[in-house]
Amino acid sequence: MHQPAPSADLRHRTIEAPAGRLHLVEQGTGPLVLLVHGFPESWYSWRRQLPALATAGYRAVALDVRGYGRSSRPAAPDAYRMLDLVADNVALVRALGEERAVVVGHDWGSGIAATSALLHPEVFRAVGLLSVPYAPPGGPRPTDAFAQMGGDEEFYVSYFQQPGRAEAEMEPDVRGWLAGFYAALSADTMPAPDEPDPHFVARAGGRLRDRFPGGKPPAWLTEDDLYVYAGEFERTGMTGALNRYRNMDRDWEDLAPYRGAPITQPSLFIGGALDASTTWMADAIDAYPVTLPGLAASHILAGCGHWIQQERPEEVNRLLTAWLATLNG
């Protein structure tokens, strides 16, 4: 089978944090770069970036976000609000003996990274966002907005709201569900534009997996990769990961004092041209001159889907390291 990225120099450790414990993987020495994954992933999503950043002279650290992998999984659903995840990131930087860090996030990790930079500019000196654009806090209540999407169909974020509902679909066949979800959002395997959108479910007993593509897996996903991802979620279950979605209204309330606030630190955005996140949020990208005044560049990779640092690792690594080289410290 295909071998994973070189791991001889990877260092696994756990630290004490507000979550209880956070598991992290680090490689290299130099200025700290914190890598924050999204749903449904883990530190392993950054397996191609860790060695590249280490080679470029950075201390690259990828964590399991609370609720995932070998990090703690608090039982209370409201323990997954954005403020708690930001507190985890600050605690991680301190536990590593550092004062400041660059934070880079993908998918939900992009939102966590952006909010970390917004709330703690004294800690997070620059922010890189992958796949999901920055949109300042504010707007309508999230669950109200998502409930209006889809018409006769239900948006996946609304589908994820009720505890246990999505778990009942995912957990009987974690491996098959993950394989289908990854394929549904990958450029080389996603459904054609005229096929049913995998971001929505039929309201009467529908499941997300009903719209997942069959056939071959995406080119970036090896059997070994799927073994790692599925093994973690088969052990932990899906609730910790899904609880992030179940706190969006709490986040909206918690972050109300930051309504419309820009992130002023140096920033970078990299998105996929075939990713719904970049097309649905095109207005947020257009607003970057106001919302991200420190933006160095916004890159949209042609022919790329959602899993950007796994679909296009060499290109993402090149863009990240070139940007990091422009920062001081």
C-alpha cells in the first residue's frame, strides 16, 4: 500500500489545556506555526505540510481539536463553542513555551484560526485561511439562515443540529461514510453540477450518504489514509466533531461584540475553485480589502476541491512557505 508522509521526525505529545488535554504532533524548529484541522479530520490532515514547514525552518505543530482524535472530548455540547477552542489554541502556544505563533486553519479550522487571531492579536501574529473565507461576526442568527437554505431540501448544517441524528447515519459505517464524504467534496470525484448536491438531504428521512458518489476514491485518499481517519472516528464516535456545528448560535451571541470586526494581522487565503465554500462565500472574498486589510494574497486553485492541502499539497506548501518567509520573526 501507499506509504504515508515521512514520519520519523514527528513528535507526538499531549498538553494540559482548557479541554483537559490536547494531542499535538510537531516537526522542526524555528518560529511556531500552529495548524488547525476541520471536519471530519484530525492532525493527520497536515501530514504533507509538517515536513515541508519543518524543512523551511519552522516549528510546525498540528493538533487534534477538542472532540477529535486523542484530545479530550468533553461531554457537554456547549463545551465546543468557539471561545473554548480559541482558549485551547492560546493554552497550546503557552504550553509549548512560545509567546506568539502564526495560525493556519482549514475548513472549521479556518474559522477557529480566524477567531483566534481576532480575539488574541498579541498571541497570533499572522493567520492563514484555507478553503473557508473569513467573514466577520454578525449577520442573522446562523440556524435561522441555514433553515432558509435548500427549499424542499435540508442543508447539511441544519441536519447536524439535533444530537444523535447525524451520528445514527455515520457511526454504523464510519469508514464508508468518511470515504463517501471525502469523495463528494474532492475535485476528481465530486458529483457533476447536474447531479443532486451532497450538501443537502431530502427532508423526509434523507441521509447525506444518499448523494455520495460511488466508485473510486479521490486520488489524494489512499487506503492507509482512510485507515487512519476511520480508526480515530471508530474509536471516538462522531459527536465531539459534530458538536462544533451545534454551537453556531452560541458563537453568534458570544462574538456579538466583534460584529463586523476586521483581522488586521498579516493574512493569506487559499481556496479551491470547485469548493462550494469559495463559491457560496464569494462576497466574503470580495470584501477582503475591508475585512482582511493585512492580506498578502488570495489564491483560488483551479480544478481543486475542498480538501485543499491534501488534494494539492505541493502547491499549498509552496504558497504557505513563500508567505511565511515574508513575515518577521
